[in-house]
Amino acid sequence: TNATIMILPGDGVGPEVTAQALNVLRAVEERFGRTFTIRSRLVGLDAIEAEGTAISDDTFEECAQSDAILFGAVGSLPAGERRSGGPRPEQALFRLRKEFGFFANLRPIRPSESMYGASSLKPEHLKGTDMVFVRELSAGLYYGHMESIPGKPSEIRHTGRDTEAVDTLLYTEAEIERVVRAAFEIAAGRRGKVTSVDKANVLSSSVLWRRVVDRVAREHPAVAYEHMLVDTCAMRLVRTPADFDVVVTENLFGDILTDEASMLTGSIGMLPSASLGVRRTQGGMFGLYEPVHGSAPDIAGRNEANPIGAILSAALLLRHSLGLGKEAGAVEEAVEEVVRAGYRTVDVHESGATVVGTQEMGRRVVDALLQR
Ligand code: NAI
Ligand code: MG
């Protein structure tokens, strides 16, 4: 049966970059003789205008019936600025995350050798860097469960005293197990190594985390694994990034470490991500795939945005929700080929490179894919 893919382009550069990712998915159909059912719906500002809400119930229901969601970006204003009152575009993403229970956030970090110059690290440190972060997304410190202090902002939680605030870091075995298991499964399809990051010398949630990792690891004897303290990991990411294969960690550590690791590549426009949910699909797990960047209102509508983050997100979708690893690899190699040939969008422009717009970059990836 055909896989169904829901595309939610959203705001700003979202529609520009997802249009290129869609072209690449069409090229995958042609090149590999596959057929996808592809739908597209409004989210964000256009949905608010047309349907009165950032994501309608109908759209949500159609997402629930698809195998995967390819998401652009939502948000109209530079971060930090908030419109007053009324529905906000960001609510689309919040609702999708909450109701689908996405618990694992994947971020592959693989700087192209031809772009080492765009990174802040020396090329000899970057050589061979190819890792996937698996960040727990549904629990931990960001979901502290204590009640807020009456009369205080809801962000400030109860300690019994007015002059204190507390956050709680709670993990259940089940929450740890499912994300760790996803990490081991991903590692089994890669170089077969998991680094589990925690702070077990001071946090009891990390002690539990380690125990669960040791147990899940027994299900995967072919995958090597290690425990690493988060502070050590922060150093090693910039000293010896090529040593990592799959890194799995809890929510807060993952938030910080993924931002650190993203600096190993040149630009936020290059980076894809996946959020995996609990439902199994025919080829893997239901998930939401999106570039790491936002709606970039400063460059929207100018055919300037780098579509590679969105295109590589489509590759992740093929691999993790549709079970099409070969097709995913072909997309990644096509991107690598175009970048190696010196074509760059302005965000990653270096001297000697050929600057192309969003559409031409997409077209070149399609051409490379069809010629493979
Ligand atoms: P942003 O990622 O949209 O932009 C940050 C900077 O990176 C800007 O200078 C932008 O021009 C540049 N940039 C982003 N994507 C690019 C691309 N594909 N190619 C070239 N350059 C690119 O983050 P910002 O400015 O903090 O947020 C803008 C809006 O996006 C806000 O409304 C924010 O809430 C929303 N946002 C949405 C996200 C999502 O939908 N998942 C994630 C992050 C932000
Ligand atoms: Mg962050």
C-alpha cells in the first residue's frame, strides 16, 4: 500500500523550502518507482486567517491518518516579539507535539566535508563527524509537575515559600525505555554505537536512566554503548566529534547539546530534524519532520532560503516513517553531491562557491537524484 505524507508548509520560508522537499519526494517516486499519497493543509497564519485556528480539527485528523508529517515552520514575527491576544501560529506545532505524544527528537549532524570551512572547528577535528542526537522530548525538567504559587506567574512553582522556586526532574522507566530503545534501533542501522549522556554522579533520575540503558542494551548485543557525563560530552563534542555515532539523552541536556552540536555545521538552514511518536507505521514510526530553523521572516519571499534542512528532513521521513533507507540515503548523497560541486545558498556562501536561490538549489538536488 501507498504511504500517505501530509505536508504542512506553514509561514514565512516554510512554503518555499517544503516546496523543494516535495519536488525531491516526487523525484524519489520517479527514480525508485514508488507512489506516495501526498496531501497539503494550512497551518499557522494562513490557517488562522482562513479557519480561525492555527491548525483545524480536520487538518489534525488528516495528520492522524497519515504515515508522516513534513512540516515547514510557523511564526510570523522575530522570536521574542509576541502579538497580543487571539490565536497564535505556534499553537499548531504545540498541538501536534502534544496530541501525537512525540517523545524522541532526532537531529543528525553530519557536516559536509566540502563545507568544513563554514564551521567554527578546525577541519582535522571535524573529519568523519557523522552523528545522530536522540533527545527525549516528552518529560523531564521542562514538565515539572508541582503546582504553581497562587498569585504568582504560573512558571513559578510551589515550595511553600515565596522567595524560592523549584523545578522537578521526573522520569519514569517507561519514558526512558522507549527513547533509549529508539536510539539502539537507530544505532543498529548505523555504525552500531550508542553514547548515553547523563549526570549520574549527582542526579537520581540519571541513576535510573543508566539502569534502563543497561537493560535495553542487552536486547542489542551487536550495538556497543557507553555512559558519558553531560559535562564530559560537552567537551568531547568539540574535541572529538567524529567519535560519536548515536547520542541519547534526556530533555534538558539534549536541548543544550543539540544546539552545541549544530555549530559543527555551517548554518541552521542545513539541519533537519524528526520527532517520533508512539504509533507504529508500516515502515517504522509515525513522525513529524521539519528543518531546525524557523520561519525566517527576514528573508521570506525572496527565494533565498536554504532548502537543504527541509530536503534532508524529507530523507529522514523516508527512513524512519516509511522504512525506505535506500531512498533516504540517495537523497542525502544527492545533497552532498550538489554541495560538493560548489552550489550554495547565501547563508552558507563562501568565496569560490556559486550562489543559487532556493528553487535552483532544489532543482539541482532533484537532478542529482535522478541521475544517480
Ligand atoms: P529562524 O530560524 O527563523 O531565523 C534565524 C536566522 O536564521 C535568521 O537570520 C534567518 O534568516 C536565518 N535562517 C533561518 N532559516 C534559514 C534558511 N532556511 N536559509 C537561510 N537562512 C535561514 O529563527 P527566529 O528568527 O528566531 O524565528 C523566526 C520565527 O520563526 C519566530 O516566529 C519563531 O517563533 C519561529 N520559529 C518556528 C520554529 C518552528 O516552526 N519549528 C522554530 C524556530 C522558530
Ligand atoms: Mg534549543
